[in-house]
Amino acid sequence: MELLQQKIVNEGKVLSDTVLKVDSFLNHQIDPELMLALGKEYAARFADCGITKILTLESSGIAPATMAGLELKVPVIFARKRKSLTLVDQLYSAKVYSFTKKETNEISVSKDYLSEKDVVLIIDDFLANGQAVLGLLDIVEQADAKLAGVGIVIEKGFQNGGNQFRERGIRVESLAIISSLENGMVRFKEEETVR
Ligand code: 5GP
């Protein structure tokens, strides 16, 4: 997606060969217009899938997921990383190892909001080794819900998450796929060097 690639080029900071910082529009400050454009793109790509719920992980998945929910006119659930005092319901939970924080969190979703009647679109900000998406897939399976696919904002194609899911037959739609962050440069999958 051209608009997203330009934003990454203009504002992304390459922190290492494996980590890209996009705090100015996705992970700290949020660009609502860009998020709306992402939401429209997911809605177009998954238009005919009969999606009933969008599932994401707090906190950086919430903005793009909400815009996709707005466009598809379905509710958005975010898995919580910490048990809230108000989360007293029965829970689906899964363990997720964080690529950036190097710690394991237990994520949870109330059983009130996800069931076998649902068709779920999982959305997250980044796809690296796939641990976050694996945790969300686990929750979808626990609910016996149907999976429509996975929508990612930025996939790092040089890490194995995306291929691992595609090989399993899971539909993964990433709006930008980075092939390399070596030498401080962002290269997208199309092989073009843009910075
Ligand atoms: P995975 O679970 O696929 O290994 O990593 C995905 C999660 O780690 C995302 O939810 C995101 O929060 C974080 N993450 C992974 N790689 C990056 C990165 O290069 N930059 C940022 N900002 N977050 C990342």
C-alpha cells in the first residue's frame, strides 16, 4: 500500500537490522487518517468473508483494528495483556512471547464476546516471528470460531511469521512487507530500495 510505504519511508526509524520504530504514526502517536485508510483497505480485501468480529491485541493493534471494524461495521475485541480488575468473566487465554519486550504475557479475552458463531479477522500492527498472532489464533480456536484471515500493518518478511502462517493455509494480508532493514535502509518486498 503506497501511502503506508511512504509514511514508513518518511517517518520510520531503523533501530537495528530487525527493528523498525514507527512511533510517530502507529505505536505511540497515531495518525487517524492513515488508520482510516488502512481500515478501508482491510475492509476491501476481506469484504466477502462474512466477518462478524475483529480481534486484536492491545495496544498498537487497536487503532487499525477499530478503523477496519468501522468500515466492516463489526465490533472490535482487543485481547488484554494484563488481567483487569473488571475482567471478572470467564476467559479465553494464551501465552505470548513479545519480540520487542522479550517477556511473556498472558493475553485474555472474555468468553462473552467470542463464540463458535463468529467469523474472525485478526489484525495486528507488526508481524515478526508470529508469536502475537499465534496467541490470537489460539484464542479463536478456543472459542471454536472461524478464522477469515490475518491483517497486518507491517510485516517483516525476513522473519518467519508470515510464511509460517501462509504455509498453514492461513490468509495473511500485510499492507506493507519489508524485505530488509540492513544498513539502516528500509527495503520493501518489491525489492526497491527507498531510503
Ligand atoms: P511477533 O509476535 O510476530 O514476533 O512480533 C509482533 C509483535 O511484536 C507486534 O505486536 C509488535 O508489537 C512487536 N514488534 C515486532 N517487531 C517490531 C518492530 O520491528 N517494530 C515495532 N515497533 N514493533 C515490533
